[in-house]
Amino acid sequence: MITIREIPATPSALKKFTQFQIDLYEGNPYFVPPLVSDDVNTLMPSRNPAFDFCEAAYFMAYDDSGNPVGRIAAIINRQVNEKNGEKNARFGFIDFIDDPEVSRALLSAAEDWARSKGMETIIGPLGFTDLDHEGMLTDGYEELSTMATIYNYPYYVKHIEALGYTKANTWLEYVMDVPEKIPEKYDRIADIVKKKFGLRVLKYTSRKKIKQEYGHALFELINEAYADLYGYSTLTPRQIDYYVNQYISLLNLDLVTLVVDADDKLVGVGISMQSMSRALQKSRGKLWPFGWYHLLKGLKGKNDRVDLLLVAVKPEYQSKGVNALLFQDLIPQYNKCGFKWAESNPEMAENTKVQSQWSYFTRRQHRARAAYQKSLN
């Protein structure tokens, strides 16, 4: 018999909630664990500014012996619901053993909680905002995951579809060869764009300076560029402060490219980061006692893979070649760092405009993922 318990949003309880996932994938060569401390901070209302407009409940499943066998978070993002005129709940942070009784009990707990809050539909896996992991892996189970994406066993999809969930959105991911030189067409387009619109590339060597001058503008640009994407949750000023302080200090500024206009207004940004997948695997989700060493080595050591964390372009400049300007700067940096392959973040399957930017590269669509929904009526 499976027992479901709602767990409190305390550091000790949330550490166990996060650790369950890491234990479930012990020995899996494709799973990349999160840092336990990062997930705990995301899940705690007192630490995550998304709780200004979100609420959540966390559930764990236990077997007859009291061993944990599954987990799930149920989330309501009121900001997105108000923007879209919907009553949707989200489920996320879902993991379970290959037992239909467990998955049924977990999702029933999330559904019941959502109904009690007056919600009409439940969708997931999604996080609090788009900067959290989203989308259940549906293809590419033998590909090394990235720090920004969900990895799950193939049986997850069978379980969720058996419970009456249907696909609400799909994403694709690509891995590309890093060319030894800038593709000729990219070079030509980039030069035209610079002259036509008076744009220029801006690089920084000081994290403090980029925070001061463009930290907020960067995330405000993301809000503009991503506003119409599926389930996008607009970042508030308090969230922007949080992310500026959390993320910019980790970046290799050689892999951050800003494009500005003649008035120094931000028009586009490309942010890449050396792959941390192997380093996170070696850390097993912990900084101490030796996890910090593996993470530092991942940040500073040799690496043949780079993650394209995000590309954002101001709406009025989209489809006008700004992407070419970004990669005209980034490709030489990739070569300098010794990167051989670049991985995209998940892109909506129907967003051909975004996918077209990879058409000048040798590429392979290597993963796919989906969000699933179910009516609560």
C-alpha cells in the first residue's frame, strides 16, 4: 500500500524531497543532478521571490516499509493565470519508481490539491517560472542531460498517459558542431545588420560592471522576447534582482555577448556556459565535502561542450539578423575555449523562427520533451 504525505517547506524536509531524485537515478550515466541547495532555495517560499505570485504544496509517496518511492510538487502561478484568463495548476519536480500505483497516488494528490484551490486544469512538468526545469523527456534517453533540463526514465511517459494526460506543448533540442570558422552567410548578414541598424557588440570583463550597467536590462529583454511563449511568467523586479545576483557571477563573460543600438539600448543577448553536466554528476548534487572541487574544475577546466543557455532579441529586431551578429562574436570564443559541440535549450516545436537560426550549422535534433495536461472537472 502506498502512503502519500504532504511535506513541510522546511530545509530538512526539502533536502529529502530533492535527494529522492538523486537516489532514484544513482548510477544512471545520462542523469545530471541538481545542486540540492539550489532546489531547496527554489522550493522555499522564504527564499524564492516567485512566491510573491505563486503557491505550492509538496507530496512524497512511501511504501509499506516507510521508504520514499516518489515525489511531486503542485504549483499555482497566479500571474500566468490572470494574464491568460485561466485556472491552471502545475505539477513539477515529479519522480517515481516504476509502479503505476505510485504515479497514480502522487498525481491524484496534486490534482486534489489543485481542485481544492478552484483550479480547472493541471499541466506539467512545469516549475514556478520558465527559469525552472520544464517538460518531460519523451525522446533522447541515451543523451547526456544538461543542468538546465529534466531527465526522466522512459516509463514516466507511459504512466502519465495511462492516467489520462495528453500533450499540451512540445519542445525540441539540438546539438550542433562548432564550426572552425564563422559560416560565410552568418558573417555577411552580421556585417549588413551592423551597418543597417547601427548595432554593435558589447563585451565585458567585469561581472560587477555588467551587473550595474545591463543586469536589469538583460532580464527585462528576456521578458520582452519571451512574452508570448507557452506559459511564460513575466519576471518581476524582485525576481530580476534575485537572478542578477544568482547567475551573473557564475558566467564566463567571454561567452556573454550583448548587442546594443546607437543609444546603447540593449537589443539582443546571447549567453552560453561551458557544460557543467559531468561536474554536477561528480558532485552528486552536493557542494561539500568535495563537490565544490568538481564544480570549480567544471567552470575552469577543459571542456568540449557548451550550453546555449539563452538567446533573446528585442521583438522589433527579431528575424532581422541580430542572431548572426551574436554568433559572429561567439563562434571564435567557442573555438578559443576548445568547444566542439553546442547544445540548444528546449525550443517550442512549432517555433520554426528560432530553429532556423541553427540552419547554418551541422546539427542533430537529439532530444524532445512535452508538457501534459488533464482536466480537473
